Amino acid sequence: MMMRSGHYLNNEDDFFYDSIVKGYYNNHMKTVLTRVNSFTGIAYKDEPAIFSWELMNEPQCQSDLSGKSIKSWVSEMAAYVMSIDRNHLLEVGLEGYYGKSTPEKQVVNLSYEVGTGFIANNSMLASHMLILPPFISFPINDETTEALFGERWIKSHMEDSASVLGKLLMLTEFGKSSRSPGYQVAVSDAYFSNIYDTLYSSCASSSDGVCGAGGACFWQVMAPGMEDWGDGYEVFLEQSPSTMAVVVKQSRRLSL
């Protein structure tokens, strides 16, 4: 495959191996991190309005299911980003699957193998970094089965985040698509509530005060006028009072 620059790659997984491509990546990150905010006059690397950086959205390497290639890439790129910016949280952008380095944990996954490892890859980041494994509605047709899977998925990652990695976990990208057959707002609200309840109860019942949850962000809030950008998972809170009530309930009990 040919890149726009004229550089040739054997396949898309060369992104993680090719020295020229890694150089492109570093140049891109440096440009972003050192860009000056036109409103505040502060470089992004020093901008307090920025919460965190993500190395890549859902990296996968099908040519190396051991997870070693992604682990090496994460180690190299995280070090580069942190050499420029030590002010912000940094996360990998993983989907959260357990890899071959922790075979006893793979039962928590669905049947996917993508060449990553939740524990191995996240252990490469400094201890203060935040973990953000996405959790969007998985292709499970039965609501009860999906709820049980989701509860096990969340609790397993929370426990490992707290006891193994020593980091907070931000649960992201969960939702129900309005484009799915039989979609109902009430079902979506119940889905959100179940996830929020699992997070809250796991922390509230922790006997040693250790909780791996840092928060949760569903996919995705949009403002009026952005309808054309929707992908089926969009939520317009102004138009969804019942969903707003679910979010407000979670926010209030977390603030207590």
C-alpha cells in the first residue's frame, strides 16, 4: 500500500513497525502538543482546559496477536509524548480486551483477538496516567445476556485497574443505537442506569476503600444543530428528559 508521501507499506500493521511512519506520527504529535491555543495564548501542552491525550483510537495489530508489537509501540510513543508534555493525563485508546499475556482473563472477552492486552499495554504508562477502555454496546441480542456480560466486563476491569495497575479507569463509549431494530429510549435509559449502578455500587461496597472507577462517558452527547453528525448513538439531552434524569441522578450521588 502506498502512502500519500510515496512511502510504501506492506500492510496497515506496518504503522507500528516502520521507522518513517513512526517519525510521521511523532511529528504530528509534536505539532499538536506545541500548537498555541488562539483563544488563550497557551500551548496545548500547557493548556489547563485539556483533560488528557490519547495515543491512538482503538489500536489493533492482527499480524501479531501476542500483543508485543502494540506494547513496544505504546512504550515508545508514550515516552515521546511525555517528553514534551508532562502536564496532562495520557491513555492508549484501547478497546479493553485482555491479551495473551493474561490468558486466564481472556474468558472475560468476547471472541475477539486484536493484538492488544488491557493489562500489558496499560502497564507501560506512568503510574498517574488514566485508563480509558471503550465499552460500546456489544453485538449481543439478548438484553439479559448483554447486561450480565457488561457487569462482568466492568467489574473485571475495575478490579484490575485498582489492584494490578494502580490507576483509575474511565469507562467510555457505551450506548444503544437508535438505528437498531426495536430501539426504545426506555431500554437505552435502563442500559445507562445499569452501567452507572454497577460503577457506583462497586465503589460504595469496596471494603478497603479501593475503587478502580474514575468515571463514565457514554457515546455521545450532541448539541442541537448537530443532527447530521449523528451515528445512531447520539443523545440530545434537551430532547431526552428521561436520559437527562439518569445522568443527573448519577452525577448527584457521585458528588455526595
